[in-house]
Amino acid sequence: MKNNSKSLYDRIPYIVALTTYFSYAMVICFGYIKDFIGKLFRRKKFLVPKGYARLLSDFEDFYTRRLYSRIRDCWSRPVCSAPGAYIDVMLRDVINYGEELRINGKTKRCLNLGSYNYLGYADVPGGVDDQVLRVLDLYGVSPCGTPNDTGYTDVHARLESLVAEFLNRPAALVMGMGFATNSQIIPSLVGPGCLILSDELNHASIVVGARASGAKIKIFRHNNPVDLEKQLRLAIAEGQPRTHRPWKKILIIVEGIYSMEGEICPLAEIVELKKKYKAYLFLDEAHSIGALGHSGRGVPEYWNIPHSEVDILMGTFTKSFGAVGGYIAGSLELIEHLRNNAPGCLYSSSMSCVCAQHILFALEQIMGRDNTHIGQQKIVRLRENAIMFRRRLIELGIQVYGDPGSPVIPIMLYPPAKIAAFSRECLARGLAVVVVGFPATPLLLSRARICLSAAHTPEDLEFALHVIEEVAELIQIKYNNKKMIEMQLEEEEEVVKAAEDRASQNKTNCSLEAIRNHKTVSMLGKKLLSNHLGHELQNGCKLSNGIVYSDRNTHKEDRVASSFQRKWNGMDIQWLPSMSSSLENSHCRGMESSATVET
């Protein structure tokens, strides 16, 4: 990946950086002047009541009063509907320059570009309602117990089994809270004498979990395998502080998609480093599971890397699945250790069975278990929406960051005044967006974070683009010139083409793997064999002890041959004169079923 945190600064036009710094300086300067005058004439307002401790530091208190409060109406907006493609936003009146926000009873229907509803499951789709209500009748709202006591039900067991199957891992466990999946699992993986190497832009839940573990923490530059290797080599050479003993464990923690940047982690390079230096890899797929990969299996599938190459797979059900909670997938030993040691398994209540059933419905649909193509269509639609929307924004001259294919698209705003202007103007035009500024981002890198969904139609996205273009013209955030637009579009095409090639190769590998695992050979699998061998397979094929058998009786040129073997993709292919009768009861019958392979 080319992108890293440094490149964000490299793309800022000098005049924009200068005006951004000047804007902050002006706001801070006038804020201190107002405070100075206020302390002279209204001293009691600035004094901490007797017997009370100061809650915030001087600067935090100043920043909250003089900067954040002026535009706080742009955050924490209450809603009164499901966060689907459209959302009902409750409007508020701003009292005394933001000191109070009062709900006025009015609502506004807006196109929703702010929620993590990637696959559109936040809206109740047809069919899930009855299943959820049935589980509600049987199990109630809450299990009222921890997983190790009375809180583990057959619904949880089915969900864990399906998650493990979906990710091609031996086992998985689910937890009731996404944030806690990181903050309570990481301390059970490492402790004193261990080293955590964490990406500098990792989520707060990872930071909390790493600090709670007692392990030594080192930060490497965002999405930078070169810096990661440097940190690994240095850590191994020096060992533990003071004693210089070897580390008990080295755990690398990265995210699949970084939610503020929309960037995809360079997993291939990180996996190579993990193998080279005998470290463990923890992958947080909160935003990438369901949203990346040709079948929604996340970053490993996106990069065409087996899930087994990642030691600990973590993800949440709060984004693509429209529910709550999170999961950990890995080896049987890992999951058993976590069940018996992780605080989230020992002391926290289990996930609601109602939510677990909703996740089961979504996951089964994504995997095609409902005998429809709805899940696959959602994945394809999300990918198409993300690529199209991002490309159109670039063509408009708007500066965006992140990677093509990511459903998170940051629109760069920079000056603080444009944070509020963009949010308010979009809301007034019926578009709900999330804006982010300092301290959630670096001082210069204020942005609007666009989250796309499979629930968005082409008409929805055209409306959103029209509103964004209108607002961009109004507040002047078209920072890219023609040359920059052309250059970025070329880069986008290269990345999209590479991703499509990997997806095609991944589908090929799925068919080959299915053949090796004695599964039914799909039409794609037959086509692959046919292309390689130069003729069409007629009656079917079967794998036995690494050898593919197939009938060639119908081919004139082969009637004289009794049998022969050919090597193909590491397998021996054994052709026999006639196998029609033996295939009647075999594992696979050619083209009769294809869904079992092309998942």
C-alpha cells in the first residue's frame, strides 16, 4: 500500500495548511481574550466551587468552551428511526452559543451517510422478523448470565460454529460488546514480559486492551511494514527492558479497515514479517468483515491470503451485520484458553439471543444458506457503490483519502470553520454525515467521514453527490486541481484492477480447494479443468487420495488409451476409459450442483 499517515500531510496544499493553522490561532486568541475579560468582570463563573476538584485541565476546559461548544450541534445528533439508507434526525435549538442544545420536537428525513450499515442489515429485511420474534418468545430479551454459567444457549453455539466455518477456522467465540472484544481479550493474550507492536492509528478499544495487559507497547507508523520490521528487529535485539531477556511473546495488532482513514492494511507484508520474526498477529476486522473480499470474508480474502495465516481474527457484528457484539476466531487451543480466562467470558453477560439470531440470519444469507443470492448481491452492490462514489468525488475535485473498495470515504475539510459548515449545510439539504476534527484527528486533518451501504441505490448516491458538490462549491473544499485529479484517478484504476484480479484468483482457488476437499465440483471448477486439459469434462469427477478421476469414454481420441496421468496444480489427474457407473454414488456429479463451491 502506498498510503501511510505521512502521505496525508504531503497532499495538503500549503495555502490550505497555512489558513488552517491561522484559523485555529485566531479562534484560540479571541478565546483567551474573552476569558481574560470574563475573569475581570465575572470572576465567579470561572472559579471551581469550594470543595470540588477541577474536572478538566485548563486547556481542555478552554478548548471545550471556546472551540467545541460553538459547533457541538454537529455531533451526537439524536435519531428516531432505524439507521437504514434513510434516517430521521431529531432537530435541536442551540442555546447561548452551544452551552445548551434543546430538542425542539421536529425531525428531518435524511439520506444516511453516517452509519456503519455496510450491508444494509440495520433495516429489518424480509424474513428475519419472524425468526427474531420466535427466539424472543423462547429465550427472552437477555440470557441473564455469563457464558460460563447459564448464559450460553444453542443459539450462541450455532452462531459460533457458523462464524468459525465462515472464516475457515477451527473455532470461534462471540461476545456481547464489540469494544469489549478487544479491551477484554487482549489482556488474556499477553502480559508482563510480552511485547505489543501496535499501529499508531489503532482503535481506542485496542489501546485500552493493550494498556490493561501489562505488556510493553511500541507503536509503529501507520500501514508501514518497513517501520514495523525496524521495530521488530530492534525489539528482538534488545530484549526486555533492564534484563534484556527474550520476549515471551510478540503480538502485532493491526486493523483491516481503519475507520477514520478508510485505508486497508497491507496484510501480505505484515504476514510475511510475522512469519519471519516468529511473532503473533491480531487482526481487528470490525470494519472489514462483510465489507471486503468477493464473499465478504474480510481483508485476508481481499489480499488472497488464507485466514489460517492470521493467529487471532477479531471482528464485530455492529457494522456489516447490523447487530451488536463481536467475535474471536482462531485455533481450538486459543478459543478454549479465552473461554476460561478472558474477563468478558467470565464476568460479562452473554449476547442477547435475539441479536444472535439476527446475526445468524445475516451470516446465513451472506453464505448463501438461504438458497438466494441476496447476500452476495449486497456484497457486490457495496463494492460497486464504494468504487463509483469515490471516483465521482475525485472527479469533482474533492480531496478524499483511503483506498478504493473501502466503504469508508473521508472527505478532507481542513479549517475548523468548514467542519461545522459542511455538517450543517448537508443536514439542511437532507444529507446526514459525520464530521471529525481535533482531537479525534490530527489538528490539520479535519474531515467528513462518509460510510456507504449496500442499501443505497444509484439514485440515492446521485442525490448525495449533488448535495456534496453544492456544499463543496459553497464552502470551497475543492482542493484538487486537474493534474491531481487525473493522477489520483489513474492510481484508483490500478488499485481496483489489482483487487479484481485477486478476487478472480481467489474464486479459482476456492474451486481448487473444494476439489481437494472432496466437495462437489462447480461449473467454475469444471471450466478450470477443461481449460487446462483442452476438452470438456462430461460425466463428472471425483478426488481420491489426491487424484482426480474423470470419464473420458466419450472422447474419440482417447478410446485407444486405457489410462494416463497428468500433473495439474499439484494434483495427479487419473483418466479412466469409463467411470459412469462408479460415479453414480460418488461425492460429486459434475454440473448438477455448483453452489457448494462458489461461496
